[in-house]
Amino acid sequence: MHTIGISLSRDRICAVALEESTPVRRVAAAVSVPCSEPFGTAGDAAALSQALREALPGIPLPGAVLTLPPPVTFLRPMTLPVTDLPRARAIHLAELEGNLPIEDEEILSDLLPAPREGSGLFFAVAARRSFVEKASERFGAAGIRVDRVVTDPVALLLLAPEAAGTPRDGIYLSTFNDVLLLRVSGGGVTAARQFPREMADRPEELLGALRAAAAEAGGAPLAVFLIGETPAPLADALPGAERVPLPEGVSPAHLAAYGAALAPLRLNVGGGFSLRTSAEAALERERDRRWRLITGIAASVAVLLALGAFLFAGWTEGEKAARARALVKKEFAAVAP
């Protein structure tokens, strides 16, 4: 069995296939194609599909996880009146409507996982529905079914070093597309920022954001992790940071795709993040409709059974009373005919 992750950028599309049946996740293929337009075209998707088929001869391509880069997403913090992720997901879209530079019906959004002991602070990542659906359709037409759409903050979280199955607490900086900054605590995201990649060469603002994220956390100093190819000015400004080694067989350009490929394998880390397309939403609505129909039928049957049991019980009691009256009459008739 294989899992495939695909990443987009302005100039390249990358894909990584992981072989999940081995004890250690092995990179079965890592390919990329240049983009003829920013973030790719149908022809670019077809070229990527061909490259994957050549790298995986005789293996049917499984469904893929597509990750979207910061330039095509919107990252927003929000404070909600609930602390658990399922209820927050159900209500968070109302907080985004009217607050993004896109039409409300164009919003596809989900929440990054929050710490186990939540405060109601969540981070939403949204994208244009039309962009997500067109990208999914392009890959589908090329023979790569897109099962799930995530974003680069999720890919970064999936690349984080683990401690007892969850990302280690600390601040994560990545530059595999634009610059991403995540502060992670208790397995969830407590701060998130994204910056243009060019800022890594002039890191003053980035360092200010990093210091602010560390100060907000309070307590002991947080570990800083660098993931990806860090530009020298930023790396020099963080001499105490820990560089996370590249997975074997993966170049810095393929890191986001590698993180996306991990999504089906580390479900507890990404929190089930997914930007649902219209087709997925319609499928879920159909499942809900069927479930409501089934539960409605089951409830009706239960009511009928309960009513039948009640009527049968009443009939049984009536029969007992009738037999008792008949017995009394018979006894009296025998004594005084």
C-alpha cells in the first residue's frame, strides 16, 4: 500500500509516494514537474501523473492528499465559545463569513488542532472553493484522485518530531514554500503566522514574531525547530535552533508533499484537517439524509412496537379479568343454582 502527497508552489508541483506496508516508512517515489503557470495547469497535472507512473511501474496510483501553500490560503486566529474541536468546527465558519476578501459561499475552511486543554483559541485556514475544486478536478482528470485537501501548516505539523505520538512542544519554522511559524503545545497549535519567503533573507520581523510567540507562551524557554532549507540570515540569527533532519530520499523541495503523504498515517496529529469540496459536502449531506431516514424509520418502528406491546398488554389483562369473572360466575352457579 502507498500514500501520495502533492504540494503546489508558484513554479513546481511535487509529489511523494510513501510505502506504508514496511516497518519504517519508505519513500517509494519523489517526483516534480515545473509549472507552466503559477500553481500548475491541467497539463502540469498530467505530467506529474506520468512521472509518478514511471516511478511506480505496475502500481495503480492510490488517492492523494493535496496540500495548499500560503499564497492561496488565509490563516485567521479566532476565539470561540467552545473548547473542543468538533463543536468548534461546526460553528467557526460563521466567524469567517464577511471577514475574508472572498465571497462567503467561496470559503472552504477547517481548524488546526488545538491543545488538549483548550482555551477556545483556534486557528482557521481557508481557501477559495473554486481554486480547491479546480485543482482537484485537474489531478482527477490526470488519473490522480484527490481524497483530501490540507494546507502547509498541517504538513508542517505532520513533519514535527514526535514525543509519545504527538508533536514536541516548541516553535517550528519552515521555509518549504513561504515562511511558516507554528507554536505547538500539548499536541495543538497555540500560535500561527505565515510570511513571504523573501522575509527570511531579512529576518528582523520574523525574529520579532518568534520572540512574541515565545513570550506569549510564558514559562521556560521553548525549543525552536527549523524544518526545510533555512536561508543563512535566518539560520545565523537562531544559533540555538534544532535542525530537523530531512527524511531519507526527500529533498527540501519535496518536504511539503512528504508531510501531506503522512496525513493518512498520522491521523491524530493533523486533527483530521480537510478542506471539503462541494462533492465531499454533497456526499456528507446524502449520508446525513440517509441516516436521518434510517433513524426516522427505526424510531417509527420502535413507537409501533411499543404501542403494540401496550395494546397486547391491555388485551392480556382484559382476558385475565374476563376469565376471572367467568370462574366466579361458575362457582356461584354451582353453590346456588
